[in-house]
Amino acid sequence: MRALILAAGEGSRMRPHFSGPKPLIKLLGIPLIERNILSLRQCGIKDFFIVTGCYKKEIQDCLGNGERFNVNITYLDNPDWELGNGVSAYTFNRTYKENEKYIMMMADHIFNPDVFKSFVEQSNNITDEEILLAADKRLEKVWDLDESTKIKSQGDRAIKLGKELTDYDAVDSGLFLCTGALLNALKEAISNKQYGLTDAVNILASKGKVKLCFIEKDWVDVDDLESYVQAEKILLKSLIPAKDGAISKHINRKFSIPITKILSKTSITPNQITFLSFILAIISAFIFAFGNPIIAGLLAQLCSIMDGVDGEIARLKFLKTDYGGLFDAILDRYADFFIVIGMSYSLLMKTDSLPAFIICATVLTGIPMSMLIKEKYHAITGRAFVPEECDGIFRYLPANRDGRLFIIMLGGFLNLIPAALILLAVITHLQALARLVKLRKMI
Amino acid sequence: MRALILAAGEGSRMRPHFSGPKPLIKLLGIPLIERNILSLRQCGIKDFFIVTGCYKKEIQDCLGNGERFNVNITYLDNPDWELGNGVSAYTFNRTYKENEKYIMMMADHIFNPDVFKSFVEQSNNITDEEILLAADKRLEKVWDLDESTKIKSQGDRAIKLGKELTDYDAVDSGLFLCTGALLNALKEAISNKQYGLTDAVNILASKGKVKLCFIEKDWVDVDDLESYVQAEKILLKSLIPAKDGAISKHINRKFSIPITKILSKTSITPNQITFLSFILAIISAFIFAFGNPIIAGLLAQLCSIMDGVDGEIARLKFLKTDYGGLFDAILDRYADFFIVIGMSYSLLMKTDSLPAFIICATVLTGIPMSMLIKEKYHAITGRAFVPEECDGIFRYLPANRDGRLFIIMLGGFLNLIPAALILLAVITHLQALARLVKLRKMI
């Protein structure tokens, strides 16, 4: 499937706050239009057509032919961009292939990334006479309702659209799955001197040919400073995985998300953050061994927080790689090993060596078990390990990394290192044993 | 696809050595016919037809309706079994469905299990007028050539078959992929009072309709005591994986295969052997800590050998399960941990505690790395980790389990425990580091 992105307008309302064309305004480190290209690329779209008008040269200079993003970009120039966005949308007629379905979106609308995947998958659900429009029925959640194009719907069809509509129940989010029917409607509207995209969509709506796909995730039309801030919020919120450890969810993300917001604006890579988190762990280990356990514990928690940041930056800036996942997983294990060795060393210096030795060995052998069982299960069965299914009641044990580092932090903070180590030893092995017992009946 | 197994004969040549019908003679713990059913089940065949004659009741009593093996078994009685095996093969005509292709084999032929998979996959390579016959061109490797049915071939076609053929270049291994053409030929042969299967196959061969599939792995017609022993050898040899660690290949398998041969005749399960191997490790650990390092080292090596036996028994007796693979992987890690802790404890008692502590911690953290990286790589990329590709020159490091336990054995045997531990520490972490560097460019 090919995609058309409309980027011809002037975006004057952003002028007081940002210089240059609106599609090129950086949001969390990436220009608005580039983010939309990369989001669609994740859905398998490789061929992009960008309609330029007001800022033709600037946009072309910034994005080039798409090689940098591993996609193909073709520019459709629209000298009449001032007439209305219907004229811009109609430029696709120059390249349209018969019976083709294509994605059309605005360069400056920002969506929770989950929206794209499910939307693109709908392409088989419309006929060649229809178009599909992503619409939002959650009116209380729509940003800047006044400025939005409203929709009066009936079932999953739009009856009428318009900015000034008073009787409406949904809002047009500016993301379309189009067919030749739209180009025909645009031609008809333009020949009647109606230059807005909404004019053409209304022609189709009056025939019952505008199908609606109601989205459940947030989006915003980035039009002014407030909506820009809202777009940042939407993207940052989308970084929190649906399934997250308890400590991660309730503590770490509160810190990692603001850190990610700051770091996204720099050129630091996820692997560099992974390495930084590893260095923090080594420092924590040394301070546990030779210095103040409170500082060491806090550093361990910071290491845990930074362990979230690398993944957040990777998802936010489309920098996720297979190697990054592996590098992170292995360095995390080493980080934990160092911290536990540092804690044990401090014990060894203060107490009898044998108990310290035994406790250290038990924790060190327990730490990799969580990941070993999970990954082996995945490799053998071909299915991801789902704690809710495979761990039963033991899924509440804080034996995963966020839980383990929290226990370490508490151990340092409360100066209860032996207790923290014993607790780690017990829960890591208890989790492994519970999994071996539970999985016996499952697989 | 359905399968027909011919088990109607008397098998008189086995009489002096075994009582009961030949198809039910146990070979490495499993009756011959049951092994063939289970081998074909691994290729996805679920519906079996067994032709009985001489030992109708005994075979039915033993195999039942197949529920025990998770397959369906139907019996085709052949009261005229004494006439010849063509009559037995023709009983399938009672159930034959038009245009069907089916597997036909002798109950008492034993193959290297690899033969079945590639043979069954050939079903699309013959037309409805042809049959496919697994033939062996490696005449020097054929067991009891005198008793075999010889084949004169031309390219991949049989021209003539017969026991008494003098001009031949291959041997019939008794495994067929059949079509209705065989049943027609059988009908024709029987009406001419030619009751042998070879008679019907010759009718097709004379028309160029017998395609040959030349097998490269061993097989044997179990007909007397010598061929029974040969069948045991073929199966045991097939248990050695193509890719095996150096220590495993050159040392461990020399012991594990004979142990497997003995244990296969008992009802011990692979998981019980896994657990036994784990217990051996714990005993080794205790002896390292408190007793004689030579005995402890030898026990560690025995643990390594038994680590091969569980898998061999699982493959040999069709007892491989997902859980078994997981259970083995996790218990192996625990076994290694215990042994290293035992070794470190002995160091701790004799020397300064700090170096012992550091060495122990370094080895304990190194041990799981090999598996962690391999499984994480598999989970992330969806491809199995291939040391030849991913390890480069470092694939020669004895950092996998067979190598590690061999170092431990040597450490105990030569009373060089500190050296063994230091070596383990170095090679395990060196392998992990090398993988992180190498994979960075690969994935």
C-alpha cells in the first residue's frame, strides 16, 4: 500500500513559537511529518507521496528521497495550496493506479502509534466505491473541539461532515484509507469550486460511502503551542507498556518518562543509555562495597529507572533493533550481578565469610533464572511467556528486574543489606521452582 | 496421508531367539511395529492400517486401536497370508479412496529416523500412475544382501526387481509411497497367481512407473539375531546429533550411548534421568566441598554424560516433550551452580576468603551467559543460534556445558581447583563478550 501525506499548508498559528514549516517542527526529537512516515513504515508502508505547497523546498531538503528512512518519497507539488486541502489531496490523481487503496493523512496530526496498525489492516473492509475515515467518538477527549471537523454518523457511516456542524457525534481525525472514489469526488467538488477535502468527503458521505473506523486511542491536530504540548503527552503516555511490572509501573515510569522527554531531544541512542545504566550499576556496586549504602541503593534504583529509558527512547524514536534488545538483556544481567557482588562484599568484610559467600552465591544463581525460563519457554514453545498464564499466584513475587532492584534499593536505603540479599535469594529461586512446577502441567 | 503396515508373516527365522510374533519383538524398549508407527506419527501420519495374518490376535492385543499412541489403527485381516505379501498389500483395496497416496512399509524394517521425514515429503513428486520406492544404492552398506530384493535401475526408475537378480545396482528397502496403480498391479498379479509384492511392483517397473528415492541413511530388515543387533546399532548411532560439542562428541557419547542402550530397556523416563543427573551434580558438589576432588570431578563428568542420556532416551523412545527440554535446561544450570559452589567452598576453607569469593562469583555469573545469549537471540530474531555463524573463532572455546564440565572434571582429577575455576571464569565471560561484539554486526 502507498501513502499520501498532505503537507502543503502554511501552519501560521505555530509561527509565534517555531520558525520554519510546521511539518518539520521537532516533537520529542523528530519532525512531525517524519514521525508519521516512520509510524506508517512500521505498518509495512514503503512508498510515500508528500504534497508540498507553501514550504516545498524546506520539506524536500529535510526529507530527501526517503533513503535515510529506508522508504521511497515522491513529492507532489501543489502551487494552488492556498485554495484548500482538497486540491492537495487531488494531486495523488497524477500517480493513482486503478483499483488501488491508499492511506492519506495530514502531516501534522499526531496519533498514539497503536492507531496506525489497526487502521492500515482495515484495507480489505472497504469496497472500491468507499473510503474509510478514522473518527473519534470520545468527544470529551477530543483536543480543541471547536477547530475540529465534526461528523454526524449513523452506525459506521458518516452522513455529514463539517467544522460548523452543530448536530454531531464524532470527530474527523484526518486519517483516511482511500480509493479512486475519493479522487472522483475531489474532481467533482473542485469543478464546483469547492476546494476543501471535507467538500469531497461530503459528496461521498451523502451517498453512504464514507465508512468510519472509531479509534480508541488519543490523537491531536498539532496546530498551536497547547496542542504541541498535548502531542508530547500522548506520545510519552504511549510508551508505557500495557504489561509492566508493579514497581516499574508505579515508581520507575514516573521518572523514566520525564527523563525520556529530555533525552529524546538529544542524539543519545538507546544502546548508549543501556550502557549508561550499566555504568550506574557498577558505580552502585562499588559504593555498596566501599561506601554509603543509601547512595548505592538510590543508584541501583536509578539504574532500574534508566533500564526503562532505553526502551522508551527506542520506541519513541523508531530506534528499536534486535541487537539493542539483546544488548540490553545481557548488560542488565551483568549489572545485577555487579550490584549483588558489591553488596555481598560489604557483608564479607563485616561478618563471617561463609554466610556471605552462601548468600551471594544463592542470589547470583537466582538472578538469571527468571529470564532463562522465560526465554527457554519462548524458544521451545514458540510462544511468548505470559506471567499471568505461566506464573499463577507467584506472578506477584517481585522477582523480575524492577522488583529485584527495588529490594536492593530498600536494602541499601534502610541499611538492611543481609535482609535484602536473603529476600532476593528466596524470591528468585521460589519463582523458578514455581514455574517448573506450574509449567509441568501446562506444556 | 494414511499408512499401511504389513505384519502378516510368520518371521520363523527369529523363532530360536524370541518368542511371539516378530513385529512385537522389542528393540531398545519398543516393539518393531510400534517404532514404525511412532516414526510415521512424527511425520504427521495419524491413520494406520495393519495387515495381520499369522499373529492376528497377538498384534491386535498389543497395539489396540492406537489410542495409546494418539493415532487410529484399523486392522486388515489376511487369512491367505501364506500365499505371499502381495495378497497382504492388496487388502488395502478394501479401504482405498480414489486418487489417494499412501505410505506402505514392512513392520519389521528399521530405518534411521531421518529417512521417514524426507520420504513422506516426496508425495507430490509422483503421479497417480506411479509409485515411489525407497532404494539403497550403497550396496556395500546393505545388510544381508543375499536375502534382499535387488533392483536394476535406470536414472531414478526401477526397470526390474527380484531376489535372484544378478544384474542390479540398488536394493529395495521396503518403504513405499503408493497410489491406486499399485493396487491395480497387485490385482493383475494375483489373478495370474503371482502372490508376491515384488511381482506387482515388477508390472509397474516394466512400464517405467516405479520411481526410486535413493536413501543415504542406514536401515535393516530385522530377520535374524544379527540383523536385530544391527538395527540396535543403527538406532543408537542415529541418536548422535549432527552438531555436538567436541567433548560431547569425542568423550561423552562413547559412554552415554551404551548407557542409553541399557536404560532404553527399562521404563525410566527422560525427566527421571535429568533429575538423576542433577542429583549426581549435588553429590559431586558435596564431595568437592568436603571430600576427594578426584571422585567429585569424575562425578561431574558422569553428570555431563547423563545429560546426554536424557535426550537420547527421549529421541529413541519418542518421549520428547517441551517440558522435558525446559526441565533439562533449568536443572542443568542448577547442577552447574551447585558444583561450582562446592568447588569454591573447598577453596574458601583453604585459602583467603576474598579471592575464593571473587572467583566463585565470576564463574557463577559466567555459567548462564552462554544459554542466556543463545535463547534471547532465538526469541528476538526467531532464528536458532548457530555457533558457526554467531561465534566466529570463539566457537572453539569450551564454554558450553560439555566443555565446562570437562574443565571441572580435570580440575578435580588433577587437584587444580583454583585453576579450573579461573579458566571457567575467563572462558564463559570471554564467550559472552565475543558474542556481544560479533552479534552487533550481525543482527
